[in-house]
Amino acid sequence: MKGLSFEEEVEPGPGFQLRGDLKGHGLRIAIVASRFNLAITSRLLGGAREGLLTHGLEEKDIALAWVPGSMEVPLVALEMARTGRWDALVCLGAVIRGETAHFDYVAGEAARGVASASRETAVPMAFGILTTDTVEQALERAGGKWGNKGYDAALAAIEMARLLRLLRGMEG
């Protein structure tokens, strides 16, 4: 199970609807991945790369930046987005609850930071940072019974990049 299918039915609505597609050809997408919990993030990375490549991106159009941990993902994503070189970014990491409040700070700040960087730059950033209670839950979401959230984040990045291209190409 890799997540929802793009071809699933969408309820018709009034007027017209805008929707990005999953045609990655011609897009440039960067991945920012945390080295912390590498056994998990490397699986997320594999899923993200698979998603990008199977949906039309070429190796030359995918960049990867490694950061020490999930807390550092937003800053590097922001700087990469500011270059104007990328149509979207995929942010990957794994924050696993421990016995202290550290989890709450890192998970919350990573989420806020990625969302803020995306809004500030108007570059879509797919949030593929797992926030789980256990290593087992993280592994289930990094290629286990719950699919691969790296793969899902890659598809979200493609869809958002294509939707924004559509929106930016519309004339008033």
C-alpha cells in the first residue's frame, strides 16, 4: 500500500476545479533528508526517489541535501527554495518519542519550520517527517505495512508543483 491513488474519484463541485497531476517530467525537485534515525530516513529517501523517478523525473532533476536532524530540515529547505531552482521540495526525517519532552519540541518546530518556509518562498514543501511513538511505528511508515511516507511525500510534491504551475499560468 503506497497511499491514495491519484486516479480516485473526486466529488464534482460547482464551477471548475483545479488539480495538479502526477506528471513529473520537466520538474526539478530537491529532497532534504535528516541523517538522524538513518535506518528509517534512508527508507523514506528510497521511497521518495522511487516516487519521483516512476512519475517522470530524471536523476539530473533531483537533488539531495543531508542535514544532521529533523530540526535542521526547515533551514536548508528554505535556503534551497530561495535559490529559485526547485519546483518543490520533499522534507524527510523521523522523530521518535522518547522519555523526555525533546520529541514535542523537535516535531513541532520541524513542522512549523517547513510550513513557514513554504509560505515564505511560495515553493511547495511536502512534509515527510515521521512523528511516531516507537521505532516500529516509524518502520511501518517507511516501507512497512503502512506504505512509505517518503513515496507519498514525493507524489504530493509533484502534484503541488504542477498545480502551482497551472495557477501561475492562468490569466485573470
